[in-house]
Amino acid sequence: MKKYKSTVINFIFLNLFFIQAVPAQKSELEYEFLYEIEATLDSTIVLGKTSLGNRMIHPVTGGSFEGPKIKGEVLPIGADWALSFDSGIKKLDVDIVLKTDDDALIYVTYTGFIYPKEDGSLYFRVVPIFETSSEKYYWLNHTIAVGIGRRIEGGVAYTVYAIK
């Protein structure tokens, strides 16, 4: 019984020590500008009403991106496999490939939503996920990012931020 009490006391002491030794994490959201991207789109392919919603495919034909740590082109590979709902909400499902100016390839997939807000503006937000084998850009593989989108002549553009 004495040995058991000693073990419990040591366990409690060690837990209290380690809990106090770990610095508290900040609760406010920190972010930094990652890049600005513009993508050109081909004519929309309308599949029509499916069991999931109104399916539209927006083929990506190219574009460019640039930020403080990364820049390059959007390859003419990929599309947005969007679903539009009767509620007016459009759910994005995008797959694209970026090629940096130093020839690294980055696969980007993102989801998001577009819908008209009550004030007449457009809610257009995305959450990109990155995948690359490049050592230089490997940090993207574990970066959480968010983007604010807008329509431009012939395509779409996003301002993308990395969440720190």
C-alpha cells in the first residue's frame, strides 16, 4: 500500500510539473499572406441535376501565382467539380497543379463555398491543401491555409493566407 501511495504521489507531482512547464498557447488566430493566384477557366460543362445537386465542371486552362516565398504558374490541368444547390450555395471541389518558377510541382486541392450574402456581396472562401515532394516547399505539406476568392474576367482569383 505504501508503494502504491508513493507511485500516485510521484505521478501527480510529475504531471503538475510538466503541465506548468509547457507554455500556454495563444488563443488568437495568426496568419500571413501566402500568395495571390489567378486561374483562367474554359467554358463550363454542365452535367445538370444529379442526386447530389447541380453539377458543373469548370476546367482550369492556366494562370499564375505569386507571394513572398513562392511564385509560378497554374498548369492547364485540373478543374472545379462544383455542386450548386437550390439554396443558392455553391460548393467547390477543385484540383489543380502549380509549377513554381524553380520547377517544383505542387498539387493543390481545395474545397469551399460561394453564396450571396444579405448585403449583396459574395461570400467566396476556400481551404487549400498542398502536396509536394519538393524539399524547398515541403513546409506546404503541413500548412493550413484559407483563401478569399473573387471572380475575374475569364476566371477566378484568390488571396491565400497561411494560418500560423
